[in-house]
Amino acid sequence: MAGTKKISPYKDSKKGKKGKGGSGSKKAEITVTINEQEATKIVQHSKVITVHELARQTGVKVSAANVFLKESLKKGIIKRVGGFSGHYIYQPISS
């Protein structure tokens, strides 16, 4: 009782797809360097700020925002007021 093999309708839809690097959806472009003047302005005008919030507002990677905040902490521009395990909350020091 052998019959004909059923072909999946989904198999044909894979033929038209392009491989990696095709004209698929574009990802958001994220820069690596941070504009220090812009970031300082954002920090100074915020009550508190996190690494993720600074990265979102400046359009940079979280690692670049984290480096900026750590340098600002060393310079005395901001202070750490809360958070835990790398997810810290920073506050600008008012002059």
C-alpha cells in the first residue's frame, strides 16, 4: 500500500529566501563612541540615570555608556546612589 509522497507546502517557500546579508530587515545602527558633551548634559539634567537609560538616550552601546559613567564617577561628576550587581543608579553631584 505504497502511495505517493506528500510534499510539504512549506518546503517551496524556502527557495525564495536569501542567505545571510540579504536584503532583510535592517537593524538599528548603534555607535560605539559616546559624545561626552551630550552625555554630560543628559546626566546633569536627570534626577537619576542608569547605564541602560544613558545608552538609549545617546544611541550608543551599553558598554560605551558604562565606560562613560565609570569615568564620570572617578572625576566626581556623579555619585552612585543605588542598585546592585552592576545595575547601578547614578545621580549627578550638584555644584
